[in-house]
Amino acid sequence: MTADPIGGDVVLFSSADWGDRYWTNKQHTAVRLAARGYRVLYVESVGIRRPGLNALDLRRIVGRLRSGLAPIREVSKNIWLLSPLTIPVGHRYAFVGALNRWLLQSRIGRWLKRRGATRPIVWTYHPYMLALAEALKPGAVVYHSVDDLGAIPNVDHAAYDAAEKKLLQCADHVFVTSRALYDRCVATAGARTHYFNNVADIDHFGSARDVAAVPGDLEAIPHPRLMYIGALSDFKLDFTMIAEIAEARPEWHFVFIGDEREGQHSEDIARLAQRPNAHFLGWRAYAALPDYLRGADVALLPQQINDYTRSMFPMKFFEYLAAGLPIVATPLPALAEFAGYHHVAASAAAFIAAVEKVLQSPSADRLPLDHPILRANSWDARLDGMLATINGQAAGGTAG
């Protein structure tokens, strides 16, 4: 590992709330920075999607107002949580945006002052904080682009793209998790852009290889079990293709560990759930996921290919590999460089053929847990490279 400067301060602007049930890059990065002695102020999402006049969004606004009145609190060792008190549509109206920035800047400034912190690292996952970041007089500004957030439904694409371009012009370091994001960012940020694909907690998911019992609800499902873990987003997963495969192979059992994203009510999922070989077990805690993967025969990445997923590097790819499972996936561009470590299928027929091949040789794809590809794609290895880049100790991630 690199020699990290212990005791630094990081103001981390997340695009996900700390308490989200599906932890992503943001929470994992915060936890590992904190473990190395950094004091991390985790600033929850300021709201990227346009709110609508519906019950769900009204509940979100009320919830955000309540949480925004809560004091900054330490939620884990070296991690403090700030829930911004922001007025919606601040990205569209300058005076609202200015008020939101003032409210947030005041709270962050007081937190830094109480700790005698100067020149913090500003580490952001979205572009709606540039003016605020500059006011904090940071030691470095890191833009960590892990998804094309502008491609999410109901996001103001033009406003997001404009804000991102301004951030790319100013950020000291730009970290991206896919080649598509690299191409998008390098056009503006140039050599300040570094590619670091998403990774996994290799040891945690490697425990799926242990000889142990599987959960009872999974044990009741016959083999072969084809498993997907994660949120069941209808703009990410190809449920039409999954239904076609499930109908063609009724002896295969499709197991989904996760639930629908908030506010989503997919008719495709509802129809699929009626099939006797489709099993929706719901959300399970992160700690329990290796226990479920232990009982799987094949791991699935049946993503749609669209503007959002073309820029997406699924964290579950290395989680599946660490668990020792063969992977069958649709042709996600971000995974092209790892073609030798999974099976690619662009259609239902190709997916069926790939799964059949895997089931005939179930251990052929299993990597040893100390395989270099797994150890190079752990959270600690990833953070080593990022901190080396920030501290000027190395060139960091690849440049293309």
C-alpha cells in the first residue's frame, strides 16, 4: 500500500444517501478513506432528478426537509453525515441554487472550522457543487464519475451536462469507472482523467466459497439456480429477455435478490413473477449476500444496452468472480476488456447457449481467490491508486 497522509479531511459529495440499502462506490470509498485515518464528511445527495408532482416525490421532499434539519453526526468511525437542507429545482433557477449553496457552505464551513481543518480534499460524485467547492479552498478537487447520471430518466440532461463540463474544466483529478466515461471526460479534462473500474470487497464475497449452509428460502428452490443480486431497475435490466429465457427453459430457476427501485412498479416484473421458475426473494443485507451466492450455479448480468448502461461498470461483476461463480452477461461495453472472465450473450438464444455451456462445466470459470485479477480489483488496491494520483506519487489509473 501507499503511504497515506493520515488525518486529512475529505468532504465527499455523494449522489446517494448514506442509508441507501444498496451500497455503491460512494459509501465503500468513504468507509475505506475513514479506515486510513481520513476524516470524512459525507454529504448526501442534493437531488439530481427533477421532482414531480406525485406522492412519492412529495414524501421525498418532506423527508429531505426533516433530515436537513438534523445536526451533522458521526455515523461511523471518522465518518460524519450531513443531510443537505436544499430547495428542489436549484439546478434550474440561479437564485435557488445560490441559496442552497449558502446553506450548505455554512454547515460544511462550521464543521471544518471546529476541527481546525484547512484545504480539505473535495471528492464529488456529481457536478452540482463546483461554486461551493471553490469557496471551501480545497487542497484538491476530485470528480469521481461512476455513472452517466445525466442519462437517468427525469434528469435535466442539458443542465447536468453543462454543470459537468464546468467541473471537468476545473477538477484537479477526474476518476472514471468505464471507458465510455473516460472518453466523455477526457475530451474536456485531458490528462487529468484516470480510469479506475469498479471493484469489489474480494474477501467478503470470497466467503461464498466456504462450505456452509445456504439460507432456507434459497435452499427450497431447485437447481440449477441462475442468480442476480441488486436493485431491479427497469431501465437497467432486460426483463423481456429474461422472460423469454425462463419460458424456453422452465427447468432453470431464476433467483432475484433485490427489490424494485423506489417508485417503480414494473408490469414486466409482475408478469415474470407469475412464472413458477422465477423467484423474487427481495432485498437482503450486504452481509448476507455471500450466503446466497454460495447457493447459485450461474451469476447473471442481463442488462439492457442503452445510454445509461453503456457507461456503467457493474460492481457485482467482481463480486460474482470473487464468489467463484461463472458469469453470463449481455455485451456491456465496460466489461469488454474482461471478456476472458465471463460469457457474453446478446440475445435470449445466445444467453441460453452460454448458460448451457456453463452448466456442463460448472467449475471451469472459477478463479482462485488469490488470482491477480481479483487482488488487483479490490477496494484497497483501487484506493491505493487513487490516493497515489491525488498525492502525486504515481500516474494513477490508465489513460485510455
